[in-house]
Amino acid sequence: MKINTYMIAAIVIHLVLLLIFFFGNEIDGLAYIVLIGFLLNLIGVVLIVTDKPKSGAITFIVGSLFYIPIGLIGIWGGKLVLDEV
């Protein structure tokens, strides 16, 4: 199972948002919430690559929920992985 371009785009966007929160402002509670979402995205990718696509896609989708509305890109990518399973 491969990671699709929607998931790659979502990770890049989420990383940029994470960097903005940690280096652009004072670090507050919202920055840590964004960090949790990003870590869930990374865990989801690792699970997909290690042949656990259903668990990985669900974890990726949950991590993308932290980024609504831009997280819809990641949610769509996770849904595409689930459709392939």
C-alpha cells in the first residue's frame, strides 16, 4: 500500500502549520494540539507503510481532524487508502 499524494500534501501543510505555531508565536496550548495531530499523521503513515493500511488510514484521518478545514486534504487521502483495503 502506498501513501497517496493527498496524504503527502497534508503532511507538508501540517508540518508548515506546526512550524508556524512553534516558531512564529509564543508556544501555547494550541501549538501542542497541532503537534498531537501531526504525530498522529506520522504514526498513520508508518502503519500504512508497515502493512497495516486500515489502522494507518484511520489514525491519519484522526490526526487530520485537528486541522479542519485544511485537514480535509488528509481526510480525503486517508479515505482513499481505506477504499483500497
